[in-house]
Amino acid sequence: MKDFLPPLRGVVASLLLACNTVLCCTPLFIVSLFKLCLPFPMAQKICDELLRHIHELWITLNKGWMKLLTGTRWQVTGLEGLDYQHSYLVTSNHQSWVDILALQYVLNRRIRPLKFFLKQALIWVPVIGLAWWALGFPFMKRYSKAYLAKHPEKQGKDLETTRRTCAKFAGKPTAIFNFAEGTRFTPGKHAQQQSPFRHLLKPKAGGIAFVLDAMGEQLQSIVNVTLSYPDGRPGFWDLLCGRVRTVVVHFEEIAIPAAFIGRSYDQDVQYRAQFQQWVNELWVAKDSLLDRMKG
């Protein structure tokens, strides 16, 4: 019976997730059509409010089936100072596909719904890609170093896209999210990078710096999140089956250094070195914290 129950729980959780997504996407797409057809400030504001509430409803319903079916224990610290009416840049280590649902679970209605920077190709994912677009998630077309070497005119396009996207958030509370490592931690990636950290990949400072460049004065602070799974890195199916027994999440609110506001990461070599060093020091502290969490 014990071997039979987790897969059954996983099937039920998958169905609930799918039904929740279809249920919420229907009004989401309807409101998005109204927003496209009514380009007036008041109509845009009302539509944005409705879209935010639908987004939060989707997360709330996901929390419901997670509480009902998974039995996961949540150990969360550091949330006390966060304010729903403020704007934040949120960054975290990245260990599993579970990370996103875990962050939404603990942050729902404490700050505004997280907006992720996504690869442009993800807009074509059925249903979800259109939902991300409707919710205003920023889509980025990233260029490799080899491509930029052949097409130098594309240099700086990422920053232009970031600025253009962040301009839409001006004057309203927003939570921009970025996985600084850029990809999920695996032993293979860790070895390939020759990462100096025990539990982390090397952080990529550019994503964080570009957001600070685009909207630093609007942001209240940086929220530095450390995620740990004491029983080992889970897969998404493990979460659905109720095999993720404990999730440990620590939040640290960090003031944005005044020296980092109004600087150009892609053009100011000295600033780029200073910022990379600052982010690296955050990762040194995060690695030590993960040592204590796992211990």
C-alpha cells in the first residue's frame, strides 16, 4: 500500500494543478483581451488589478492542494519585514523545479506575485506561455558570446529589453525575481564550473545588475532567499507524490548600496568588478548558511 499511495497522490495532484490552471487561465485571457482593446489609463489599471488577483488565486489554490496532499513541513524565517506595498528584487539559489512553487507558497500575498525573466522561446509553451505574457512576465532573447562576437550590433540588447520591461512597472509595487545561478544545481554542473562553493553554482551578477540599473530607485531592497531540502534535492514529481518531507526557506532583506544606483553594468568596468565581488560575497554567506541548514 505504501508504494501505491505516492503515485496515486501524484496523479491526483497533477489533475488538481491542471484544473486550477485551466480554471484561472480562462478569466485571465478574457481580462487580457479587454486590456488590449481598452488602452485607457483607468481601464489598464483595473485590468492590471484583476490580473494580479487571478494570479494570486492560482497560487492560493495550488497552496490548497499542496497542504491537502503533500504533508510537507515548512520551516520559514525572515519574512517579518516584507511589505505588500513595496517593490523588491528577489533572488535565490536554484536546486529544483520545486523551487518556484515553494517560493510562491511562502510569499503569496506577503509581497506582489513574482515576475520571472523568461527565455523568449517559452512564450510558445501551450497555455502557460500565453498566461505568462498576459501577466506581464518579461521575455528575454539571450545571445551567446559567440553570437555577439559575430553580431556586435546586438550588444546591450538584453539591457534595453530589461529597461523597457521595467518601465512598465514604474509607480506600482512589483516583485522581480531572478535565479542568480541561471540554472539548477547538479553535481555535473558544479564540477564543470569548478564552483568554489560546496552547495551552489557560480552566481551571474548581470541579471541582478540590469534590474538595479533599470529600476533601482523604485526598489525597496533586495530579498536574498536561501532554499534547502534536508532530505535531498527533489524533482517536481516528488512534490506531487508527497515525497518532499521538509522545505527550509530563509529570507534576508538587504539594503541596496547607494553606490550601485544609476551605474552602468555593461559599460563601467570598475563598477562591474565591484558588483560581481559583492554578489560573490552574498554567495559565500549563502553557502555557509546551507552548511548549517543541512547540518
